[in-house]
Amino acid sequence: MSSFELFIVFAALIALVALVAIAIDWVGRPLKTKRFIPRIYRFEDEIYHEEPMAGLAQVDPVAGYGTVGAGPQVAQAPVPYSHPPIAPYATPGAPPTPDAPPKPPEVVPPSKPARPTVVATVHEEQAPLTDALGSDPKPTRSSSVFSDEISDDADEDPEQSRIASTEPVAAPTSWQPGDPLDARQNDRKPTTALKAQRFWQTIAATLEADSHFDDAARSRMADGRAPRRRNPRTGSTETASLVGLRSAASADEVRMYWPDDSVDPWSAS
Amino acid sequence: MAESRLPGRKPRWNGKKVLEIVEVPVSDGDIITIDRIASSELRAQALKLGVDKGDLRANGVAVPTIAVWSHTAPQSVTVEVVGHKVRSMTLWNAWSHGGVDSSWIGSSGIVIEDDDSGRILRCSDGLGEATFDDLVVRVAIDRSS
């Protein structure tokens, strides 16, 4: 591809990206006038009332809380808080005077922010609260059900002492002769060489006492290596080979063979 | 017959030498007759023949190496040597154990005995004690010239 064609392709990609950006902006334009009003108010003074509370700055929940994008907001000058006038004490039993100024509404002081509720724990004991600086030199173990620490208390109900078991997982046992050849090791599929090693080790473990393999061959197979023999015709050392190993899951699916080029003229095949 | 022996094996059995292979000089056109006298019933036994150059023709098949198995070949078979450059033929025994064609391992070996009709090869497979009665064959060579 020449440089000119490359430039054309690059320009087309840039144009495509620009079109996508324009489309996103076009779709997102009406959202700019949307106003976001939080549904949950934690504090009393954030809850919208029809009658303005005396002494408190009226906050327009529509315009006061973050609006997305531009939009004319109802600008209100903040009203400083002033203590309401104290009503005169009424005499007990005396009817209220008609000319008496209207009883100012009760001023409800802003409620203190609610303390975050402590998570319910199963145990009566509760870890002492520490400040943010963690001045407690010896932080005690949390006995919350959400704790993942093992509790040393033997009297605790083991079923409720923890949600997730934190007992040490027993180390996975290594492969043993007789196990499947394709057993995973370290969560990995065994290689063909490893499967061959396992095959020979399985054969070595299942050899009969009067097998035609001598001690040297048995030792080799126990080490995971193929047996060898000396070819008296050529004088060379030959090693047994395997067939069907790649897809085999057990030793029965694998066949070993010695190098041989003889032909049976009377065989059916 | 030339002889070759595996190291570490018993060199003799009943006063006779134990061999791995038996080498016989042959030439083009020679006819080898193999009569199977006895064979083990526990597993298939074979007598294998191979030439250095050329082929061996038997049952319409011409290949350099032939295997005469006890479970497929007739009791008496004839093998023809084919090739002008053939000089020698090698004989050795084999057996099938677990579906594996094996030779020259374990207690395997060949002991040669002579009788009036030819040479008798007593073969032992590699399993168990060597008794040299796992395969007993008589081999006779009819020279072409």
C-alpha cells in the first residue's frame, strides 16, 4: 500500500471518529437541560417544604442542586440565620389574647446527622472503635461475620465464626502412577513429554515379576524414561516409542513399540 | 552359522551357545523352508528373516524383512531370496506381549540344534525362565546354485 493510499485510509478513519463524536454530541444535547434532583435527603434542612422555614435559607431543590449544563437558575441571596423572637410566656389558664402576635412556628433545630448504624454482629463482644488515626496500639480482631480472620475462641460456633472457610487448603497431591496421564499439574495441561514420563512410570509400577524387562529397563521406566535395547543386526541402541499419547487419558490408550520394519505376508491386512 | 550374543545373558544352555541372531549366507534364488515344530500357547511367537540387500518373497509379498508368526503363518512356509546383491540373511525370534512386538530383551535367545533334515532353532522369548521351547522351528535352505 503506497503512502498516498495510506493517507486516504488514515483520513477516512479520522473522519469516522469525528462523525461518531458529532453523533454523541447531538444525542447528548437534550441531556444538558436535564436537572438532577437527589431523591434521598439525609438531613432535615435539605428536605423541601412548601412553607419556608424561618431563619433558614430557602434552597430551591430544583435550581439549588447541581443542574447539568447551563440554564437560568433562580438566584437567591443567602439569608443569614437569625434567632427567632422568643414568644412571651402565656399564663396558665388564661385565654390567648386576640392581639397577641401569632405564635411563631416551632423552630426545629436541624437534626444531627444520624450515626452510621453499627453492623449487627453475632457476638456480644464488639471491637472498640478506634479513631481515624488508629491510636489503638493493639488492634483487636474484629468478630464481625464479615471478618475473614480465624477466631481463636474454641467455644465459638464454627459454623458462624466465619462465612468463608479460611482453613489452609491442603497442597494438591502430586501425580502418582495409576493416575490419569492427562491430570493437570499446577492447573496446567501436561505436555506430551510429561505424559510419556507418566506412562513409563505407570508401566514400571505395573510390571510383572517375570517381565522381559531387566533391572536396567525397569529403573529407566521408573524414572520416566523409555526402555532401550541393543539391536545386534546394526549394533545400535534403540529406544521404545509410543503412539496415541497425545490424546490418551490413561495408560491403556497408549501403545509402545520397538523400531521394526518386518512384514507378515500372511496377515489379513 | 555366525552367532551374536547379548552381553550379560547366559552364554550357554545345556552346553549349547545361546545366540541373539543367526546369520546365514544366501544368494539370489535360494529357497528357505521353515517348518514350525512347536510354539508357545501363552503368546504369539515369530521367526523373523532379513536380508542385507534385496528382498525375501513369501506368499506373494517381497520385502527385505519377513515375520513368520505362529498365529498367522501356516505350519510350513517357503521363502525365496530375491536380488542379485544379496549376500547374507539374518534370523531372530520375536514375541508378542501385551500387543507389543518385542525382540532381544529379557531372557530371549536362540539355541541351534542339528538333525538329519536340517537345523532346528530353539527360541526363547524374553519372559520368564529361558527354556528355549517357546518356538521351535526347522530351517532348511535349498541353494539355487
